[in-house]
Amino acid sequence: MYDLLVKNGAVVSPSSTITCDVAVKDGKVAALGVFEAKEASRVIDASGKYVLPGSVEAHMHCQAPFQGCLGANDFFQQSVSAAFGGVTTFMDFANVFKGKSVLEAVKERAKEMSISAIDYGVHGKFVESPPEIIAEIDELVQFGTPTFKMFMTYKKEGVMSDDETLLRIFKKAKAVGGLPMLHCEDNAIAESNIEECQRRGEMSWVNFAKCKPVLCEAAAFAKAVYLAEYVGCAILVVHTTNRDALDTARRAHAKGQPVYVETGPHYLTLFDDLYEKEDGYLAICSPPLRTPAEKDALWEGIQDGTILITGSDDCTYDVNEKSAFIKKGSDGKWIQDFTKIVNGLSGIETRLPILLSEGVSKGRVSINRVCAITSTNIAKIYGCYPKKGVIAPGSDADIVIVDMDKELTLSKDVLHNNISYCLHEGFQVKGCPVATIAGGRVIVENGEFKGEKGAGRFLKRSIDPAYLARYGL
Ligand code: URP
Ligand code: ZN
Ligand code: ZN
């Protein structure tokens, strides 16, 4: 007897869409085929709908002290919001500062995340590279956390990794099967521009984006790619926004270099005109929002395989945190100073609907490609495939049922992220998750959350050496 049958849905993988039933037993996918309803304790009819592997969100920052703020959600609320967005596994970063053991920080993070209703993984983070910290990379890989982020900017905030640190970490990662994740913005360009704005007293939201232009990101991207080529290691570049960076990635891919590229749905749907608005501070994130032309370049990157993964880079700061360090003038308007705004946008719940709608409904990509960039490829690159990222016998029964006919107007009122605004307010989507199953348990159904606080399990990961040796999955 199965615990659950998801019947008659179109089961999606990156390479196929097959109408069949999915049988679930003890939290795992037991079989795919055609079954009688009486063979299971519970049946969900997915006729007319798509059945995808649960989304994997490998890029978010929850309860992460940054620029004086922490975020509105704890990890349980974050998992609720994630589940409504079809996410069944998420990963967050250890809170690391100079002098702190990265492994200890990873273990602390895992503990904090244990209140989650969905499975969770942890990434390390490096801000320095003394020998004892470099030695920890081996232990991180053993602990099941083989991915770690480094920032190429934010020197003043004390979180930037300098070039020597990048090189040391790249070398060690190559030796032990780790995957460095890079935030690519050139610090010299960003900080000299910011200092110039400060000298001139030109601190508008618009100038934030001007301080960190496309070439600021593309220069750092190219440096990271060349350093990785020199070392011969794989890298993953997060939140990529522009054609110049993608062209660098294409040149690397042509040589077989394992440079994995992520973009986020906000760069596909929101643009730098938001910074012209009075409340443009709510849209401050790094790299900044770009232009519709760059959005087209990103879609080309998704279509031709230059971009293999998406991440929401979710930072759920409410208005009180975004505006904590700015004041209004006597005219009732904000005295604009972009250096006082915490960087980051909310988006974990909207990633899948935005990609279904902008991608599949608008004919840019197939639902199979959406499956790849929201789940399968992420599970592969981050080292948790085929436990995650696929609906196949033996895999965790992490499933999202999608209704491509369902239309929704995005708004703060329909999201579950604990904040009082939505940058996508009024944005129409066609194609939505309607039920989410995590480890065989139905955790979202009929617009209701049915999951359990603390039900999520720590995900030990290990990356296939083939993905680290050569580009491709
Ligand atoms: O603005 C952003 N993206 N904030 C979150 C931290 C990061 O750089 O990913
Ligand atoms: Zn970043
Ligand atoms: Zn991030």
C-alpha cells in the first residue's frame, strides 16, 4: 500500500514530460506508472496539471546580520513562504566574520535552520584565509557543506575576500571537491564611485545603480573566471545580471571551464527605473537592477544554457529595516542616501511563478527548462542529486503540482513572507504552484499551509567530481 498517489499529472524532468502517476511510500518516490486509487491511502488528482520536482532554493539570506539588519522571517516562516512558492529544499549561508571558524558558523546555522518545515542545507562563507581557516574547507566538505560564498566587494563592511584569499580558497576547493560561489562586483569601481558620490553629496537611489554599473560586475566576473582558469577549479557565480558577464561565461564554457552561472527572477522582471521612485530604496540590491535589454540577454543565457540555475537571493527586509537609517526632510520626502539602505530583495515565494509565467506562458522556454533551472540543475551543482531535483524511484518525494492556467496578481496580500510591501505589486502571472509535497507530506494544498515546524532535515551534500572538472551536468 502506498502512502500517496499523485494521479494523472504530466510528470516533468529536464528532458521529458510524461503523463503518469507518482506513487509515494515512506517519504520517497516508490514508483512511476499507472496505479489504482485503492493502492494508496491518499490520492491527489493532478489531471490537467504538471508535476515537477520540488524547487530547490540555494540562494537566500534569512536571519543574516547585514548592514545593521536581520530580516523579517525566522526559518520556519521562511519555509512557509518557500513552500507556497513550490520550494521543498532551501539553503542559507553561515554567518561568518573575521576570526570566526567557518565550520562552527556552519554548524550554528544548521541548528538555527532546524525549525524549518522543509529540508535545508548550509553554505560556508569566507572573508579571510589564514591557514587554519583554509584547513577547514576539507572539514566543510566532509560535513556535507561543500559550497561557500565569497564577496568581491563590501571591503568597508569587512566581508570582502581579497585576491589572495580567492586564490587560496580556489586551490583548496579544487583539492577537496568544494565549489566556491562568487558575488562578482569590483570593489575598486564600486567604492571609488560611492566615495565620489559622497564627496558631491549625490546619494540618490538612482546613483546607487550608477555606482555599480554593468562593468563593475563584469570586471569582477572576468577576474573570477580567469583566476579559476588559472587554478583549474570550478566556480559558481551568483546573481548574474548582464550580457558582458554572460559573454565571459560563454568563452569559458567553450573551453570546457566549469563556470556555473545563476540569475534571479528579479533581474528578469524589475528594472533600474524603480530607483527613480520615492520608495526606490526598497529596490536596492546588489548587483543593482538593470535594464530591459539586460533582461533579454539573461533570457538568451537561459535558453542557450549559459545560465543553468536560478536563485531568488531572498532577503526579506520589511520597510522598517530598509528605512531604518534614513530620515524624511521637512517636505515629507526621504533624504536619499543609498549607503544607508540594507541591500537585498524578497523573492523566495515568487521565483517559480515568475519563471513559469515569464518563461513558459510567454513562450521563452519549455516547462522542462524551468524544471532544470529551479530544481534539477541546482540539485546537481550543489550536490544533492538524485535525492533532490528529480521525480524518480528512490528520490525524496519532493513534488510541486503546477497549474499553468492559474492566473494570479502578485501582491503583498497573496504572499506569506511577513513583510508589508511587494516589489511585484500588481504583476500578473499565469502559471502557479497549487500544491507542494515535501518528503511525502502534503505541506501546501488549497491555499493552506499543512506543514510542521521542525519537520525539515539537514541535507548533507557532496558534489559529483565530473561537474567540478568540466562544464556541464
Ligand atoms: O543585495 C543583495 N544581493 N543582498 C544579499 C547579499 C548578497 O549579496 O547576495
Ligand atoms: Zn551576493
Ligand atoms: Zn545573496
